[in-house]
Amino acid sequence: MLNVGIIGYGGRVSSMAKALGMYSIPYRVAAITDPRAEEIRASNDPFLADTAYYANADEMLAAGGLDGVMVGTRCFMHTDMACKVAQYKLPLFLEKPVAITFEQIKKLNDAFKDYPAPTVVSFPLRLTVHVQTIKQMIEADAIGTVEHVVGFNDVPYGDVYFYNWYRNYEQVGGLFLQKATHDLDYIAYVLGQKPRQLCAMHSRRVYGGDKPHNLRCIDCDDFETCPESPFNLFRQRFQGEQVDMHSDRLCLYSKEIRNEDIDNVIIEYENGAQTSYSQNVFARNAAGRRGARFYGYKGTIFFDWYENVIKVFKHQSPAVETISFTGDMPHFGGDRELCYDFLMAMRDGTSSRSPIEAGIQSALTCLWARESAETRRYCDVMMLA
């Protein structure tokens, strides 16, 4: 029986902890530390029947008896909690982004240098069958050396970064770190290259405004006219079975919102290949898409997770090969692979396919993209001393 400890029993990590059971490998959540401990205990969830609750992470870790630890706190705490786990040399499952400041990146890098246990960063996209298939194709020279990548992420659920706690910039670090960290990770993974230099821009063109920061939609005078209110999410967008009058949804047009809603970055890698990546968080419904084009001299590979398809365009012939995928799984099937890697890390000490080094590299790239966007200059992607 594997004993799992959890620091921060939030929505994402709790669902992943339960998903571990899909492989029928015996385990239990042996320990939790969370400010909401009493609320969690009071829920009487049978899944947590044998769980002990601790006042803080130090107390939980010191109690011992754990085979691995999952960190699911809010983003600004990921680094500090991971570094606490590092002292015990335990297998670690760490939510992204692994850090939201340069100072945290350095702290994390120092703590996990030559770390003896496997680490699993929550990067499901690199483990999807789509990306794994594309990586195999490229390594088999299907399109030649990849010289250029165009990545895109039009987020149809992007309002989440403006109506709940994700709107708190000091806790999340902006949307390069919230969204692009996944995409820039899988692109670097497929290329097998580290970023060398980049330039970026970002802006907030749609959300934010002059409404009170803590104004709830249901308390707003514009409740029936605002397209983002629960009234019109039901009336115009056909979401839900009725208007949700109990919603705690906060106004997307509030003061003090700093998260951007458009991001663009151009990256040069160590071998000279280039990527351009673009994301926005106000696309809706069928406008949502996420994927990339990989260009080589011999061909182009296109994929989109929302379409569940890969297309290979041959440059020396009129042929187009199409691979379609079936199934509808969380994070396009990547979550099940993360669960497998963490179980194997705890049980057998098997190395992870999304290690801490990948998390650090992606967060560092995102931080330099944010720096470039704010200063309007090219930035070398390097660790700060």
C-alpha cells in the first residue's frame, strides 16, 4: 500500500489523487495539510476515510511514513512547498507553474539539483498520445529537422482567470505562467532543444475595467445585460439548465485586474530553430483550439487537440496523411500518464517523463517572456545568479 501525502487539497490535485486509482495499484491518501482541513474532514468523503490531517507541511513531513507527496497549493506557494519536500528526498508530484518569480526559480533549482527521487511536474500535454506520436514522427525524420513551429491556444474557458481567485496576479504571476507554460514545454520537448533568446508582447484588451474589485455578478446592476453574467451565460450561451443565482462569480471588468488576455512570444532555440506562440483567453465555443504546426524541409505536421487530429503534409508530393484519435479524456489523455508516472515513481523509483528540470525550464521561459513583454526588449533565457 502506497502512502500519499498532499499539501494543498485543491480541486486539481484532489481529482488527480483520485485518478491514481485507475491503475488498481493499492494506495491511500495518508495525510493532508490544508487551511480547509476541517471543511475537508467534514465532507466525509469515503476516499479520505483513513487520512490524517496536519496543521502544516512541516508537521506532516516530519511525521514520516509517506511514499510520495503531491503539492496542489495556490501557485505562489508551489516553490516553497516543493522545497520542504526536497529535504525528505521523497517522490514529488508538483502542480504547474513550478515558480512564479525568478527568485523562486533559483530556490527551486538549488533545492532539486542532483535530487535522488523522481519528480513529476503536472505537464499532461507533453504526455498526450498526440504529442508522443508527433515526437516519434519527427525522430523518425518524417519531415526533416524542425526549423519552425507555430503554436496556438485560443482558450474557450479563459474567463476563469478573471472571475475567481486566478484573477489575483500576485498569486498566479500572469497568463504566460498559467497557460503558455504547458505549450512552451511540449514544444521544447518535441524539439529536444532549450530556448536561447525570445521577445514577447502581451496586453489586456477585453477584461478589466472600473467596476469594484470584489463585485459579484449577481449583485451588479448590469446582471441582465452583461454578456459575462450568469444570466446571459444561460440566456445567450445556453450554459446550464437555469440562471445560477447562487454564483460567486466576480466581475470580469473589475479594477485591479492585472492578468493579460493576449500573449505572443517568439523564441529562438539553441540550434537556431524558431517558435512563434500566440494565446488569447476570450475565444468562445467552437472558436477554441490548441495545437501547433511543425515545419521541416520535407514536410509539415499539424495537430489540434480540439479536433483530435494530426495531419502530415508532404512537401515533395501532394500526399496528406491524417491520423484521427478517439476518446475524450481529461487533458486529452495526459492526466492518465501523469498518474502512471507518479505511481511508478513511488513504487519502483522510475524516472518521470515530466521531471522538475522541465518545469524549471518552462517557468523560466515564461518569466523571460513576461519580462520581455513588460520591457519591450529581447531577453536571453538564462538563470539569474
